Amino acid sequence: MNLLLMVLSDLDYKEDVFLALQSVGITKATVFDAKSMDKSLESEYSLFTGFLHSRSEMEGERMVFIAPLASPDLAKELLTNLEAGGIPVKTEDILSLTVFPVSYCFDQSSGLCK
């Protein structure tokens, strides 16, 4: 068992990422909105406002995806599908993706995973 952690930094590609996740069979993902630390410091701590300047209102907005993976190969297939769909993940700062090995997990539907 593995755990996918993906941060989508360009929300223009949100629908493409959802479709790519489904296309490789990743359906148990948890998704939540987030913002970069720079954006958080800028908006919540006025001390830093003078140092950090946003180019747009949406800059710093992110989506975080967490999903169980049976194999790290699914993450590779996900990236391949995004590239095949014309998403320039290798040349532009669109997303970051990490796969972690999981040593112990439990889920009511699948039980104990080792």
C-alpha cells in the first residue's frame, strides 16, 4: 500500500486532474483547498505584506489530494495521462506529486493492509 500526496498549484487544471485520477482508478481521494505559505503570510500577517506581492487574486491558492494507491505505478500512469491530455506537467509549475510507502493502514471497506 502507498499514499499519494499531490499539490495542484495551477487550479486551471483542476478538472483535468480529476479526470486523470478517475482514468487510472484513483477514486478514494480526499481533496481539500489550501494556500501557499507566502499567500497565508501575506493575507494574515500584515507585517509580511510589504515583502510579498501577489500578481493575482488566485495566486497561492492550491488543492491538496491524498489517496491510497495499490502501486506507485498508478502515480506514473497519472502523470502519463496528464501529459497525453496536453497538460505540460514537466515544463510548467502545475503540480507536485509524492508517493509514500505505507507500513500499516485500516479502512472499513478493505480491512487491515500490511
